[in-house]
Amino acid sequence: MARKLYNPFLDFKFDNQTCFLTGDALVSADEQIQVFPVWMMRAFGLEESPFKMLDENIVTYKSLKLPCSVDAAQAIGIMDDAVEQAVEQGYHGVRELPQELLFQWVGRILYGVVFNEIQAGVKQALISGGDMNFSQALVHKFRNLHTMLQSLILPMEFEHKNPFTILVLPVDNPADTFNYRDEINTLIFSLRMKDFAIIATLQDNGTNAIYHEEVLEKVKDHVLHPIQFEEICARYFYTAYLFNRLPEYTFMETPQKVFVEPMPLNDWTLKPIFDNWQAKTYGQVLENFWKPWGFTLFEIIKNPEQPMTFIADESGAFRVIEDIPKQ
């Protein structure tokens, strides 16, 4: 293994003359890739669609790019082709993809957004003449994500358990559906399109899936109405916010491969891994996810002990929905 792990956060190198993934110097401004795969943008007409940045600036999907060497671009292209072929088959094709490959695909998009956010922050700091304020906790998370993403170009083995979980669910979506969300502070991602949807938690060591085990068991083997998926999504985004650990990983480089091992999440304080669930706060999250259907916070938490749900009926069984538009 000749190539070594690259860490752009050592000297905060986020220019357009350095490959985002390898650190190699680039010789041409043409050495770049799109953050969102070209095939996906074309399939859903996203090139000129608006994309809102953290600073409220509106850009287009097509304008989000990454400086990328030829070798790294080739590896990413192979990955993209595999996902594209699976997506053409729909839910059953995507479900069969390895978790690591799905992580690489999701991670490239999410880190690509992060990279562009950092570049925008650096430019703004230069214009204002001030320093760029950047949370060390976020640097820690983004550095880990970037290191794991190098599994695209380096042999890498995730020991004992994956740091990430990629959930793929069948959803009865309208034909033209494309619904993308991310939260870079908590490293969670969701995407709903065709006949499936994805929720990815990128640095929780699988704990969100354990937290939501009951609801995931309830929907198992069922095709979801979009409102049901959005409810699950709201639950995941809320618990990603409640997750109160900053995961640590050891990266051991050997001549053969890089070994990645998650450190235990339990600490000396014995504090629970998730903060307490608050019905009102969850209701506010769910209200946002249910905007297409117009449910208000008052309706959602009318009974704070049992917030509104479309996952289960009054008997606790999976609820089959026939009377709500798909939107």
C-alpha cells in the first residue's frame, strides 16, 4: 500500500488546486467532479435546481463541484456506475448493494457538500477580514468521514462493526419524486426517489438503528407510503440530534490495508448515549417533514404521550394507508 492517508484538516487545505480525496496537486482546472452524480442530476432535471447553503446563499446542484485527480475520479466513476445500475433496478437492486459501497456513495455527496460549505466559509472570512469560526467537534467528524471515504482509493477494513448504517426502504413514491436532505452537523442523510428511500447515519456505530429497532421491525416487509417514510426519517434526524457522543476511531495503516476500529461509545460518566426524547421537539421536526401534507404541531402532539403516527394503527399493527395522497 504505497499511498498514505491524506488529512486536509491539518493545514485546512480546501483550494481547487488540490485533489479533495488524495491531496495530489492538480495541473488543470478541468480536474474536478460533480458533488451530485451526473446521471442523477440528469434523471431528475436537477442541474439548475436551487440548493440552499448554510449561509442562506442559493446555488445550483450543478455548481457544487470537487477538485479531483484523474485516479480518484476514476474510482468514484466506477462506484457511481455500480449505484446507477442498481438504481435502474429500483429498491431490490439498491438493497443488494454492499453497505460499504453505499457509504462511499452517500459519503462522497455529503462530504462534497461539506467541502463546498467550507470553501464558502473561507471566502466569507476573507471578505469580512475575520477568522473562520469552525467547531473542533465538527472538524473531528469531518476528518473521520474524509478518512473513511479514502476506502475508495485505499484497501480499508472496518473491524468489528461499521461506523455507518445505510437503511434502504421500499416506498410507493410518485414517479417524479426526488427528495434530498442532509444535516452535516450530525452526519445524517436521506434520499427518496423512484420506488425506494435511503437513510444514512455516518458516524453512530449503528446506534440509531438499535434505538429505532421497534419501528423498523414494524415496517419490515411492507412498502411504505411516503408519509410513513418521512415519519421514520423525522425520528432518525431527531435522534441524530439527541446522540451525545463524539465517536473516536483508530486508523492503523499497514503495508496491506488500513484497519478502522470504532472505540466504545460508553464513557466513565455512564450517561446514556442519547439525550431524553422530548415530544414537543420531535413534533416540530415531524411537522417539518410532513409539510407536504399540512399537519400542524398542534395536531401532531395533541396527545403528548402518543404523538401522531402513521406507522401503526390503534391496535399497534402496521397501518395500511389508502386515504392520504402521496404528494
